[in-house]
Amino acid sequence: MTFARSERAELCDLLDKVGPDAPTLCEGWETHDLAAHLWVRETDPIGASGIVAKPLSSLYERRIAEIKQRWEFSELVDRVRRGPARFSIFAIPGVDEGANTTEFFIHHEDVRRAGDSPQTSRQLGDDVEEWMWRRLKLLGRAWFRRVQVGVVLERLGSAAADGAPETIRAVSGASTVTLVGTPSELMLYAHGRTSVAEIKLVGEPEAIEILNSADLRT
């Protein structure tokens, strides 16, 4: 089973456990909203267009509300657990890993680390961490594009052949902040979960303040 599929299953199990009204790290969303988002994203291409196209955001929000009304929470979670419909682009072989590994990991942590008793990081395995590191290399520049300082990602617990830490220069700037952590925690930070990501920020205080004030939510 791929990590994307195992994260889907574990997230759905957690949603069943906490119910429809549990908090998440997604601003304004409870778990029922999150489950509806996951279904719309995979199964309703018209509604999902509002996720990335701001002029269509009202359509997306309307579809979310409609889905919450259409099915009981437990049925909606079961539909997410079963995966995308056959006609969905996400059902094409090979698409799931690339499109859903980060999506389900981030949203799993959105539930795990929310509320009054947030959970901490998990041991995800070397293969998962390596996948996320490659993803950060590929998309780090896009995820940090709105930041007004240089950003370097430093991989915790791994070193290059010469013994130096493995790093990615996501964006350049007059001053630079280095984010030190495992690839999975760096991934959380890159997706705006800055308050819960278990990383260390290294740099001048003014640069760190600028980074912390940046909008990284995706």
C-alpha cells in the first residue's frame, strides 16, 4: 500500500473517531468541512475548480455546503475512504501518489494536531521522508514564492556525501532564514502549518519575523 493510500485510510479512521464537529488546523473548518473538501476535490471537478481559481471560490464553498447536507458525516467519510470515482482524474493509475501523498498527509495532521490535546510528529519511515524531500526540491520555490526573505531548507538527520547537511535553497533574498527539520515537518511548514511544524528557524530576528508573517497557506 502506498503512503497516500495509508494516509487516506488513517485519516478516515480518525475522522470516524472524532466525529463531524472536531477542530482542524484549517481556518474556519471543522472535520465535516474537511471531509467535504476531500470529496469535492476528487469527485467534483467543477466545484474543485474554486480551490485554485479565486473567482470560482463561491461555487466551491456552495458545493462544500451541499455535500454536507447531502450525506451524513459517516457516509461522507466512507465515500472518501473508497477513493475517487472511476471518471475522476485521480483514478488514473499513477496520479494518486503524486497528487494525494501531500494532500492526505497535510490534512491528517490538520486533525491530529488540532484541538486542546494536539498530537506530535510521527515516525514516517525513510522512504516517505525521501519522497517528501524530493517534493520539496521540486516545488519549494513555488511554496515559498510569497516570502520576502531567502529561505533554505535543511534536512535534519541526513548529510550529503561530504558530510555537510543536505539543503535546498527554496528562494533567494538579501537575508536568509534556514529551516531545519525532517522533510515531513518542513512540508507542514511550507503548507502554512507554521505553528505546529516541529522545526528550528535559524537567521536574523528581523528575517525570521518576515518569514513568520508570510502567507504560506495552500
